[in-house]
Amino acid sequence: MTTETPAQPKVSFFKKLFKRESKNYWNAYVGGVFLGIVLFASFFLTGNGLGASGGLSRYVAYLTDLVAPEHVNRVPYLIKMAGGPLNPLDNWIVLVSTGVIIGGFISGLINGRVKFETNKGPNISNRTRWIIAFVGGILFTYGARLARGCTSGQALSGGATLSAGSWVVMFAIFGGAYALAYPLRKLWN
């Protein structure tokens, strides 16, 4: 006499992938050491540091060139990236930015952190949180282009080469963050 075990419901691959249990974050010091090693390797292997805002600008220039190439050929900022026969995606920073997006997504999958959620304090709505995040992202991206780099490009790469301008930008970014932390704290409490 054989006893059959009841059939287990089949769980789809995607459900398994997206419903993983979250793992703890790395220790910040260990992560910092690995980031330093990656930055050193980037300088050593490619002659360039790390950055992100330049890649974003090149993606936007590429899309603009698809829709309005005559506009690209009239704007000095865009001519350098996409004017005439230039392909704005033919640059090392685009590969770095794409790698960060793909690597971050894969890391999130592996560590069970890919979820559709809105992180916010209990005193604001999802809509307000999204609006504030969107406005903050626009301001930071605009500031990063004015400063000729974001925290990755200026603070990490420029700071590692002891660039005085990069240190000024880094202190301005962190000073601005601390200055706005107190007035905006009620959005998180």
C-alpha cells in the first residue's frame, strides 16, 4: 500500500523571485571599503571615475535627438553630446549608469527588496510623497548638471583625486541636506 502526498500548489518563477524574504543590509563600513575598491578599479582600468548624472544627460540627449534633431544641433550644450553624427550613448558614463541600474535591480532581487511600495512617514499621503520626491529629484539633477557632477562624480571621483571644487560641491550637497532635514522632518514622522 502506497500513500501519496498531496500535490503542492505550483508557485511561479516570478512569484518566487519577487516574494523573497528581505536580507539585512551590509555593514556601512564594509560597503564603503568595497565602494573604494570599485572606485580604484574604475580609475585604474578605465582612467575614469564613477558618476551617474552624465549618463542621465546622455540618455535625455539621445531621446531629444530622436524627436527633434534640429533642436539638438542648435543648443551648444547638446551639440557636444549629440550634434550632427555624434551618438550620445557612445560614452563610458552611459555604460556605468546602465550597469548601476541593472546591478541595483539584480541586487534587489537577490536580497528580496524589489517591491512596489512608497516609503513615507505616517503624516503624509502617497501623493505628497511622490510630488516631493519628484521635485527633489528635478532640483538635484539640475544642481548636479550645474556642478558638473553628482555625488558619485563629484564627491567620490573628484574627492578621491583631491579636487578642491569637488570638495566644495560635496560640502554644499551635505550642507543643503542638513539644512533641509529639520524643516522637512515632519514628512517622515
